[in-house]
Amino acid sequence: MNAILIWVVFPLIVAGLLFLFQRWMQLITLLGAGVALSLAGLAWAFPVGKVVKLFSWNFEITGQISVYGRQIILTPGDWPILMLLYLMIAFWFLGSLAAKTPSHFVPLGLVSVAIIILGISIQPFFYAAILFEFVALLFVILLSVPGRPPTKGVLRFLVFQTLGMLFILFAGWSLSSIDLNALDTALLTRSLLIMGLGFSFLLGIFPFLTWFPMLTGQNNIYLTAFMFNLFLNGVILFGLDFLDQYAWVNEYFDIQGQLQAVGAIMLGTGGLLALFQRNLGRVLGYAMIAEIGRSLLALSLGSQGLGIYFALLVLQVCTLGLWALALNLLYSRTCDLDYSAVAGLLRRLPFPAVGILLAHFSLAGLPLLAGFPLYWALGSQLTQQASFWAAVWLLLGGIGLASGGMRALGVFVISSEESPELAALENFPKILLILGGLALIVFGLFPHYLIRIGENLSLAFQ
């Protein structure tokens, strides 16, 4: 049996079937979450290359297939990535039961994760740029309200993703023509610069980051956070695949130093700009910019930072899910996320208010919450590698986010007689918010569990 059929083709077929039953939102959400959890369990129980015995039959799960001369390869070490991606979308699917997302959210989510897996497994690697462009188009559909034109943030996101695809395709073609026996360093330099520019467009690296706050300020918060979590980390996995295949480039260029510089800029920009926002949605956008910077700083540490990056990714799933769900529930009652509309929120809607603050302070790295031990470990590793300035930017970004969280706390506790009462939450959203908040506290008190998960996930790229 071929692994591509299990983890790529099968979810695409299921997504197509779920499109036919969009009238029953809860049913397709539960079915989609069940399929995602089942595929994650299969990745753990039956990794690629393992011989499976079923009654009297023995068969091996092979990980390679050829399509029009292009090789699609899943290796035995890819099972942590497969498990992680399908657990991520199962998490977001279950949360959508409380967030009241559109009926096509679950089918498009399954299609997106299947294509991302296809993208990080296709050879030559630069063909993945076309697949990620297709995923970007799916998210444009998901973030656009039927009957209304796409927002400016969605259009800018699509433009930048298209430019990134073109630059990566050109750079990949250029790299494939380089002769290692007679290396042309000038051609290699130009190719890597173009490749770096392509990834800058895909990830929204400074100065191409304006679409982050535009999306969170104009679109459905829950769907936008899902896109941030799945798509951007899929692009980072794509970049890791590139660094793995072209490891010899490190002999000529200091890629780790470039990652540190870019990560520090992103972290400082996101953290400091989040302090000056007056809209809770835009604050989330700038916090995501800072989170990308933190991920790049972790990856700049090489193999030592892989475990930290994947631990940060697990933390990002929990914090973004909690933050986005709380904002979504709040927006459904106020139709506005400006500070003037959420004054006194701690009294009127305590559960979303506490969820927002816990997620915000966790991403800021406050002690006793899940982000603190990971940021401490990251800062320690950066200092040991003589990157003191990067550790300083890590601290400044955290201070900026924490200050923005204190500002939001001050708005939440303001008492205003003119603030209208808001509709109470149902029990199910309350349960999800409580579980999300407890997860951040537990990971903060027992960080070794989070670090161990990150180390196990990093095995795919060791």
C-alpha cells in the first residue's frame, strides 16, 4: 500500500464527499475531525516502510510514487510531520463547532493539509511552490465571504504568495543548472538571493508583512488564525526541506546568520507594533509576526533549535486556537474588536476575556505560562552561540507583547455604564476556553512535556 494514497489521496476523496453534505455542519465537522485523528493515528502506528500484518496478509507501506516524471517521496522519518499536521487540523475542526465557521471550512481544511503534505514531499522541491500557491487560493476562498468582494488583506496576501511562487520557481531552475564540479559562486549568490526573496513573500518577512494585521482586522478571526497556523508553518517545513537538500550551501554562505537577522527584525517589529494597536484583531496579527520571528531564531540554531521550533509550533497551536476562538466569540456579540467596544469585557464576558489574556501573555513569555520555558531555552541557546544581540531582540519582542497584553487588561477592567450587556456564552464554548487555558498553564508548570514533544517531532529533520 502506498503512503501517498493514505495521507494525500484519501483525505482529498473525503473532502470531496463532505462538500456534498454541507447542510449538516456539525456532522461534517465531526467526520472531518474523526478522519484527521484517524490519519494521525495511522501515521503513529504504521509509519512508512513498516510491514503491516492484516489477518493472513502482509503488506508494506511504501512511500514513493512517480507522477509525470516527478517523484513524491515520504520517508520513514516523516511520520511525526504527518501526525502533527493532522492533529493540528483536528484541533481546529473541533474548535469550529463553537466558532460557527462556514460549512466549507472542514472540506477545504482537509484539501489544504493534503496538498501541503504533497508539497513537502515532491521532488524536485521547487515544484512545491506551485502547490503552495494552490493552497493560498483555497485560503482566499475560505477567507472571502460569498457575495462580497475579497478584502484588501486577502488580495495582498494572494499577490505576495503569487510573487513568492514565481521567485522560488526561477531560483529552483537556476539552482538546478549549477555544476558543483565547477561552482559559479556569483550564480549561486543570485539564486539564493532570489530564493530568499521568494520565501520572504510567502512568509510575510519584513517589509512584506502588511497583510498580517489587514487580515486579522478585516476577516473572520478564527479562519485567519487557522490559515496562519497551517499555511505559514507548512511554508517553514518547505524551507526546512530546501535546507536539507541543499545543506552544502552552508559551506559558502552563512544561512544561519541570515535567519537570525531576519528573525530578530520580525520579532522586534511584531512585538513593538503590537503595543500601539487599538484593535484586538490587529494585535493578533502583529503577535503572529513576532511568532514567525521566534521560529526563525530557533531554526537559526541548526539541529539544536529544531526541537525548540517544534515545541514552539505546538505552543502556537494552543495559543492561536484559544486566542482566535475567544476573539471570534467576542466579535459575534459586539461586531467590533476596537478597544472602545470591549471596555469592561472582564465583567461582561469573563471567559473570552481570560482566554485572550492567557493566550496573549503566553505568547509574550510571562512566567508560569507555556511560552516562558521555551523562550528561556531559546534565549539561552542564542547566548551560548555568541548571538547576544538576537537574545536581546527576543527579550524586547516579549516585552512589547507583554506591554500590549497589560494594555488590553486595562481596557478589559474599565467599568463603563454605557457598555451594553452581551449575550451569555453557551456551555460548549466555555468548556473549550477552559481547556485551552488549562493547557497553557499545565505546559507552563510542566514544560518538559512540551519540550519532549518538540524533540520527538524534530526527528523528521535530524
